[in-house]
Amino acid sequence: MRLRSILDFPLVTADEPVVYVLVKRFDLIVNILRAQILPDRGGELLVDLEGPDSALEEGLAYLRGLGVGISPVSRTVTHDADRCVACGGCVSLCPGKALAMGEPDWLLRFDPDRCVACGLCAKACPTRSFRTLW
Amino acid sequence: MPITKTIEEINARIRAGSAVVLTAEEVARMGETASPAEIAARVDVVTTATFGPMCSSGAFINFGHTTPGLRMEEITLNDVPVYGGVAAVDGYIGATSVRPGDPEYGGGHVIEDLAAGRPLRLRARGRGTDCYPGREVDTWITKDTVNEIFLFNPRNAYQNYGVAVNSSARTLHTYMGTLLGRLGNASYATSGELSPLLNDPDLRTIGLGTRIFLCGAEGYVAWPGTQFHTSRERNEHGVPVLPGATLAVVGDLKEMSTEYLRAAVFEKYGVSLFVGIGIPIPVLDEDLARRVSIRNEQIETTVFDYGTPGHDALGRTNYARLRAGELELDGRRIPCSAQSSLSRARRIAEELGRRIRAGAFTLSAPVMAFPTGTSLRRCPDPAAAPAAAPLGGAK
């Protein structure tokens, strides 16, 4: 299975070659979509982790053992459908094609599994209907 | 014999509950198989609608007099500047006015908050005159405490609008939304075959005094909108391929709903207002039947490159292609999306249709037709400006 997650690293783990270990020891496919170190939060990695369920579980256990926080993207970007007027301004900006509109109702559909948490939608939304947790 | 109807005849049917009312989308589908003559015979009214950000919007407010009297010269609502250069306690809050230092809150929000019935902080100052000795006031108002508050929008319901792209290397933040560099996306802004002035492109039935749906309330067309341009190039289906006519509209904000009126923020551009407008078009004859059955693929518009100083025109597309989500330009496929909400526009067209069928909304004939042959002027270059008069006029 594939898991898109935001990994939060305490600064003390900065020396640990996490991605190397996930690939080498757990044989996971790691696709890094974004990586940054923030002074007030430590390190943050937006990744796709892919592999057999058992290997994925072991890899996640390894990460938790290091004190790494694991949260699915769906919990870091939220869309308020009541606030949204479905203008569509965000749709053509979305690099992951997580946002779509069309027949029959032309309401905005948000697929968190495709979201790369870039935040373009949140900045572009005229009604400020997106919330991001970073 | 060709069918002709009058607005009075259609209103009689509305009152009798027998008028046939369709949305412009429904009649466009009907037009795929039915002839204009058949449509004219079967349909009485077609409802059109749009819900998009319209910067040229605002509201006049009369705050009521204070004790002692105050001539309000500098006015703010929730710290957003309100124009006070009219009578003592009249003001105009424009949609794009912003709270100094806070680009996330402006006139659009003030108008939405007022429509929602929320209290707003009013602060005003005046110099003090013999008739208005007061100097300042700091209080709270709602739409129920003020005497009048009416939306008066100088330019709404644009008849067509260009598609925006950006060929430059950097992302641009515009009133057409975020435009990614190197033609990364495209942005358009009308409701196509549902859009009011594309369904009556010669404004045969829309003029001064036309009753409309304005943000949930009954409103009126008050004047030709600013930048009213009726000389644009038209395609073989009779619609302009560039921004054409516009409408100035007026209506009571106390009766409006935030479902059809919303503040808008455009990153690094400013604040605007989503305005929902619905206009009923009486199907008086075959010509109008043909007009209202226009389809997205027949409505073309021009693509402009906001990445060049002159916003160069790059080509033409139509609304069927835009709705499909991709624009083809120089062999490249560019993802595109709208700035105006089709789902809200449909809701407005349906709601207006319900009101007409219920006999609660009748049609009004314009009391003045709008001009033809108009075009746009540019602001004079300083070198070419008319001879300068001394500041302050003839002193």
C-alpha cells in the first residue's frame, strides 16, 4: 500500500539518515514531495511511503521509535465546504490534481490522497475556505 | 405566422401561474433539437445568472444622525475606510476598500457582514460646523440600525470576459486569481451559456429599470455599467468575443442573503465581492428564442497574457473547451478553471425561475434602452491631456 504522510522530526533526529534506513532496511519506496526544517517546529517531510503492508508497518514503527510524528495529509489540509462558493479558482493551480470540479453539480471535490500539501489553494482561495496546519 | 409576445402577455401568464420558465442551460439543450420558432412558441421566460467576483460594487449607507449632529467626513466601518464626501451621514463603502495594514479584510467583508446582520464598529470624524457641531462618534451599527443601505454597483454582469494566462517566469497574483508562470494555468470568469448579457447580446429586453435578482433580493438595472462597450467584434453567433456591455445595478442590501453575496480576497491583489445576479429574459419572438438558446461552444472569448505589459491577446477559445478544463495554446494543454461559480449561478437561475413560476416575480420592460456604438477611452497621457486649469478651478 501507499501512504502519503507528513513526518514531523524532533530536531534531535536531524543526524539520523531516515530515508536511507526506510529504503535499505524496510525496502520501502520513498518519494519526498517536500522537505524543510523550521526553527519553531523542527524538521518536516512530506512523503509517499510505499511497500507491502508488513514492511510499511515496520517502517512506521521505526519512525515512531525515533519520536517522529506521522500525520496523514488529509489532517493537514482541510476544506470548509460551507464557506466554499465553488468558484474554481483553486482547481487549475493544484499540482496533484487533488481538486476537481465538473458535472453534474460543479461543486469542489477534494481528494486528500492526491494532495501534496503545497498550500497553493489556501493562498488562492477568495473565501479562505482551506485551512493548513503549518 | 411568426410568434410575437409582449411582456404584458407574459406577465399575465406569470400571474395566472401558466408561464413556461426555463433556465438558459435548459433552453440551450432544447435548442439542440427545437427550432427558434418552436422555442418561441413553447417558452415564455428564460432565467440567466452569474455569480462572480465583481470589484466595481459597493453600498450606500445612511447611518442616521447623531446627537449632537455630526457631519461625517472621515468614516470607517470595522476600520475599513468608507467614502464620506456626500451628505452629513451618508457614506459609500466600496468592495475593494481595505483595512490599512490588513489585506485580508475590506469593503467586501463589510458588505457581507452587514448583509449577515453582524454588528460593525462605526467610527467617524467631522470638523464641526454651526449646523453639525459634533466632532466624532464611535459606536456599533447593523443593517437594522441604519436608515437605508443599498448596493449600488457601477459595473457588474460583464458581457463576456477574457481568459487570463501568464507566460512570464514568475507567478502573478491578479484579480483573475493566481496565474502560474510559463502558462502553468488559465483562469476564466463568466458563466458562459448561463450568463445574462450573452443571452440577450443586443440588450433588447435589458435596460434601465429591468427588474433582476440581486444577491437574493429584487433589484434593478440602474444604468449602463461603466466601461459599457457595445462595439466589440462579434462572432457568427452574434456575441462579442471580448468584454462588452456591463450593467450598473441597485438593490436593498437589507433583503440580501450571504448565500448570493460573499467577500472575496485575492492574494496580493486585494478584496472584492462575489455578486450573484439573475436576469429573466422574456422570449418575445424567434430572434430572442435563438439568442437564449446559444450554447457554450458558440460563445467564444479571447485569451490574454497577463505576463506581458500590454496583456497581449494570444488567441481565442470557447466556453465548452474551458469547461472541459483544458486550454490548448501553441500545442500545449493548459489546465484551466473559473473564478465565477457555476453551481451558485445555477442556483440563482433556478431560484429566480421558482419565484417567477410562483407569481412572486414579474418582468419589467426597460424604460430606457441602452446606447449602441459605444467604446472605451483611455486615461489621457499627461503629454496629450487637455490644457491644465489652475488647481481648484477658476480662482
